[in-house]
Amino acid sequence: MEHMSDPLWLAGLAFAMALTGLLSGTLAGLLGVGGGIVIVPVLFNVFPILGIPEAVQMKLAVGTSLATIIPTSIVSARKHYAKGAIDTALLKAIWPSMILGVVLGTVLAIWLKGDALSAVFATIALLVAVNMGFTGVDFKIRETTPRGPGLWGIGGFIGTVSAMMGIGGGTVGVPILSMFGTPIRSAVATASVFGLIISIPATLGFLYGGWGAHDLPPYSVGYVNLIGFALIVPSSILATPWGVHLAHTIPPLMLKRAFAIFLAITAIRMFYALFS
């Protein structure tokens, strides 16, 4: 695509990626949500404006998002580990099934068409929006986390869905762990490691799976755009303290509800595009 080699177009792409990072970092500090659940829908809305072909939009958004999660997860996991908040026993029991889920989710994401990937994201995003909009952290299905096959199923589900959506472990992992009796602080800390377990193999899969794909924007390696990676990571790290500061000046509950509405609207737009 000739227009994607134009310097003005590349400047627009760089601006959009930096803005995406600022937005995801601010919301991460403000609401405690993982960057992927912000990055993917923002890029989903930005890529059509930039004229990136529809066939690669969703895969490029997911792959680029996964790559940005690697460094941010390392920082987050180290901080939680230093505070002794990670449930290491739970982590040791769940990570093998989660890896298998990531492999399955990555293979499916690369094999499926962009429309199917959008449908998966829209469905889970809508469920996350409902969870953020109507339920509290005290909502529980049971008081203790299951062990054995039950825990393996949870790990496989988190890994599969997260890899397909381009998100870390927090967005799906925290509400699931808390529903199964894990204290919320421990769930958040343990899910920070989920981000690493998910993002590293999934990113490698998207790099390999998109190798040689047509209609990708410049500076893309597979389904990972290096301009996006280079700008989203530092801008999100820069903006996270802004969100933390805002959390002490603006009612977080109101903003949490607003973000739930944003996710719901994004999910509905994806469904509308799929069925129109």
C-alpha cells in the first residue's frame, strides 16, 4: 500500500501509537486495568482511519498489544514479588495449563479470520464491561480456589482467551481468581505474572504467524508493529502516575463505570461491523 510509506502517514501512525500509550497508561493507573484491554479497542478504532487494510487490523492490534505487555508485566511482577503479594503455590499449580491455553489461543488467533477474532474480543469485552459496571470485588462463586482439573481448566481458559484478545492476565484473571476465593490483592499480584506467562509465547506466535503477511504497515515484524511497541511502552509508563494522581482527585467508581460504557460501545461496534 503506497500511502503507508508516506512520511506524513507514518507521522500519523506514530502520533496515534503514542496517544494510545498515554491513554492506556492513564487508565492503568486510574482503574487498575491492564493495558491490552485499552490498547486493542483503541487501535481497532484508529487503524481504519489510517487506512490499514481490514484483513490485518485486528491481528495487528492484538499482536502489537501483546508485545507491549512484556516489559510492563516485568516491572509490575517485580514490584508485587518484592512486596510478597504473589501466591506462588497457585502460580506453580496453574502455569502449565495456562501455557497450553496460550499456545491454543495463539494458534486460533492466527488461523481465524479477523472477523472471528473481533467476535471473541467483543464477547469477552462485553462480559468485562458488565463485570466492571455492575459487580463488586466481593462477588464470589466459592470461598476457595479449586485444585487439580478445576484449576487447570481456569488456567487454560485464561491463557486461551487472553492470547486471542491481546491482553495480559489481569483483565480476565483477576475477576476469575477473586470469584473463586482468592483475596483481591493476591489476585492482582499473581495476575501480574500471568501477563508474562501469556505475552512472551503469544508475541512469538504472532511474530511467526504474521511473517510475510501482506498489507502490513511499515516497520512491522509479523503482526507486531515496532513503531507501536517503541511508542506505546514508554508513553504508557509515563502516563501511569497521572492516572494514579487522578484516582485521588476524581471518583474512581464514576470513571470505572465510564470505562465499562466505553468497552460496551466498542464491543457493540464490533458486533455491528460483523453482522452489518
